[in-house]
Amino acid sequence: MDRNNIAQSFKELQDHICARLETIDGAGKFIEDLWFREGGGGGRTRVFKKGNLIEKGGVNFSEVMGDVTSGMRQGMGIDADTFFATGVSIVLHPESPLVPIIHMNVRYFELSNGEFWFGGGIDLTPHYIVPSKAKEFHLDLKSICDKYDLSFYPEFKTWADDYFFLPHRNETRGIGGIFFDHKKPNEQLSKTDLLNFCLDLGREFPEIYDRQSREFREETFSDDHKNWQNIRRGRYVEFNLVNDRGTKFGLVSNGRTESILMSMPPVAEWEYMNTPSIGSEEEQTLQLLKKGIDWANF
């Protein structure tokens, strides 16, 4: 299983996810933008606009390689001359504030010194948290993790809680999910096993989102709901620009800016000192933006 096989598997995964999301949305179509990186490699950015369900989204494939930059050495602690990275990254921003934002990525990283690893995960950012749907989401992820290693879900769930956290707000970005990085083969799991784990997450991604959105996508919503959605989208922007390591890596490795910033919502707002009224749906959501909630047993 060499890096070319892995890149091809991720490219096929992008095709599968895009086809399923077009069916689930029922109206919109992905537009493809092929791009090439001056330092080596390139990718396929596929963007989605103004569908029935998805207001803005993207499913990106990339396969890049080249010299390790000084920014990568300092920011990532890399001790090698060249790198290779490939993966699929996804962000979907729904039209309805009653449907959550979802993010996924799977990736493979290889260095000229022989090191390699896998990373990725899926997380959910509801504008309004519905505990029963949060539980369903986490049980979906747990069932995939448990096929490979019973330690994966608790380990990766905690990792997501810690990673998708805005320290300057003292709140989680959403209800978390799973997140993992630098996963290497061991006595129980081969390189092929880890690749298959990433592919299983990707293949199940559109089905998970379908289950999360189906119940609420046709419900009516108010201007107040839209206002709250835009405020929560602002928090999403804050995390991606201030805290997200993937965004930072893309920029320091001279990645393609348009593709890196594809994850941004179409509209976001920052309202000074927005404080929801006590007992409101918005206030209840804020109370659940905390680390350590055992959603699978909620």
C-alpha cells in the first residue's frame, strides 16, 4: 500500500461523497475546479452552492508534495527534507439554521525520513443542539470506531472535545465527534487497516449527514433563528482562523488559499455582547457547548 494507492483511494472517496450529497440535496450540483501547486502536486476542489439543503459546501481532494518549508519545521516539528500529503476535506453549511454544520477530513502524511501517519475525523456543529440527535451522531461514530479498535471512540472523542474548543470563548465549537492524528500501524492494526478506517468514515459521512438533516430540513424557521445561525457561523470562522491546525498547515505549506478557506460560511455575523435570554433555545445550546459530555450515553 504505497502513497499512490492511498491518493487514488481518497480520490475515489471524493467521487462517492459528492454523488451521494447531490442525491441527498436533490437540487444542487458540485462545480469542479482543478488546480496545481507550484511546489508539487495539486487537487480537485468541488464546491456546492444554493441547493435545497446545502447553502454552501465543499468536498476537496488534494495530493501535494515538495520541500519542507521553514514554517513547517517550526510549526509542526518536522525533521525531513520533503513531504507528501493527500486527503479529502469537507465542510457543509446548510441553508436552514435548524440543520447543523458538518465537517470531515481524512488524510495521509509521509516524510522523506520514512515517517508516515494518518489523521482525520468528523465533527458536528449544530446551531441548535438537539440532545437526541447528538446522541445518534456519536453512536454512529462509535459503531465505525469499534469495528477497528474499542479504544478508538473514547480516545478520539476526547481528542475532538479538546481540539474543537475556542479558549477565548471557553466553549466548544459544537458537539464534537472524533478527531485523530499521527496514527501509525501497530501490532493490532496495519497500514491497510488504518486506511480502511479512514475510508469507512468517508463512505458513511453522507449517510450520517442525511440522518442528521432529514428531520429538520423542511421545518419553517424565523428571522431570529437566522440571526442566531449567523452568530454561530461567526464562532465557526473564529475557530478556523485562530485555532485550526489544518488551516495553518495549508497556509504555511504554500497551499491553495481559495481551497483552504472554502470552509468559511457564506455569511457570518459578530454582534456585540449577544446574550440570549434565560431559558431560550439559544441559551440552552450555549449550556451544552462544553467538553466531556458523554453524548453516546446522554
